[in-house]
Amino acid sequence: MIRPSSNPQDSHASPAREPMDHTPLPSIDLNQEDAAIIGALERAFTSTGFVLVHGHGIVPDQVAAMRRLLTHYFARPLTDKLAESITPENYRGYIPLGFFSANSNGGSADHYEGYKLHQEISAADAICGACALYGPNRWPRQPDQFRRTVLDYWSACDGVSQRLLTLVARMMAIDSAWFLSLFDYPLTNMTLLHYPPLATGQDGYGIHPHKDTDALTLLFPDPVGGLWLRPRDSEDWLEVEAPADTLVVNIGDLLELWSGGYFVSTPHKVVNRSGAERYSFPFFVVPRHDVVVKPLMQPKPGFTRPPVPVGPVSQEVWRTNWRDTPPSTAGFDLGTLSD
């Protein structure tokens, strides 16, 4: 579901939630055969770029375990978390509150703390020398079962993404086995996120307006709300609402480019004015580092974007998260938008 408002920052000035009309987001059920859902999925990806996914196979216990993990991890003493901090040399670990800013050289800091994880790759694997985003993760000692809980959930998300990418290949009329091969040794990653509520009258974002620079994003939204999207050809922001067991999937810029603009990567942001702590764990599906993304379909009229080398642009996105770090002269689209 999406809840409309022309100015979400003003409309959430207090924790109370006023009743509003609801507009449905498209939805599919992965328990159905491909032929029964591909039309609805295609309509979703070419309209809002967002879809509610039922029958995804990620069991409620896995989602609940992830939510408990985040609550316990971010409640740890700050000194313990800082000992696990992310560094420019290793894009894995703890992200302090207000540490990262928009990828625009001067934007205000985002109001979240997080923990960054990438595809788990042995340090001895030769591919680690090809791209700095490959390698083993930094796994906290506390809470117990951190690594096992994350990897169990990661594996479940991999299964859903493989099914969705197969459907995408059918929509683009390309060989699905070849398309899936582009996701061998992926740069897929996940961010564990804690958004403290913004105070009454406090400006800013949990995460600034942006478009994802991946292929697909998988997310179970926090029940407190706060995820907003801006549909194509609209100036209004709409709040996403989904039942607790519903997976929200959205298109990223890479898939928009592969489709020649047929699929739409929709701007979105997080604004937490609920008065409650908000937690989420988005899963970003990204191809292998040496894949160069360019249209695999006839581009729509007016759609002109240069090819995107996955490894370099992925590294640039993370490099420019650090404050006062200007973007390179390569001209990559790093996803950051104005409201």
C-alpha cells in the first residue's frame, strides 16, 4: 500500500498518525506459476518500480530473528560498536549515527546508524584482487548467532532474487541462464539499519532521496513506517505500507538501464517521524564486478544513458559516502537526488 502526502516531513510533525486514504501498490504471489504472475510483475516494474511480494518463502522466524538481531546489536555500548567501525579500506562494519552523508559532496548527514555486509568471499579467492568490495565480512562477537542469523536470511533472499531475475529475463526476452550468470560472484550487499526518530521540528532524513544503484532491492519494511517513494511523472511522495510478512521489492538503476528505460527505478527516502525506533535490513542485488550494464532491449524514446561498469561505480558509491569526499570525474550516476 502507499499513503499519499505532498510533504511527508510536515505531515509527520508528531508521532500521531492521521487517517489517510490508501492506494494499493501492485502485488504478486510467488507461489503461483510464472505465467500467472509475470504480467502483474511487469506492470509493477514499468509503473511504480515497486511491488509487494507474497509467497516469497522467507519464513517469519527468519525475519523475526533479523529484527531481534538488529535491536540487540544497536543497543550495545557505543564504544563496543565503534571498535567494529567501517573504514575506507574495508567497506564492512559499523556505521556510526550521522556518519555518512549523501553522495553529493556537501549534503547533510543521514540520521541512521548501520552495519555493512557484503557477499562473503574468502580472502584467499583470487577475485578479491579484482575489486576492493570482495572479501570476508567483519562479524561481531555479539549478539550470539550474528553470523548464522544473517547468512541464513541472506541465503533465503538469494533464492527469491534468483526467481525474480529469471522472471525479469523472460520479460526482456533474453536467455535466463546467461542473465543469471552475470550474478556469479555478485557484489550483492546488505545494510543493517537503525533509524532513531527525528525530534519534533528536526529537519533531515533517515536516508536522503535517492535511487538504488543495484538491480533489485529486497526489504521487509519496519511496521513503524517511514519509507516514501515518488512515482514517475509525479511531484508527490507516497508512504509505503505493507503487511508484516510482505516483501517489498524495487527496481534499481542497473535494471532500468538493462531494460532501456522500460523498467523504472523510483526515487525513495526514509523519514522516521513515528516517535519509535525504526529498523530495517535491505538486501541489494548487484551483478559481478566485471559486468558492464547496457540496454538489452530497444531503449524507450528519450532514454540515453551510457554503459555502467558495475565494479567501478559500486566502489565510487561507497567511497563518496565519506564526508567531504568529492565524486570522481568519471561522471557516474551515484543515485543521490534532491527532494
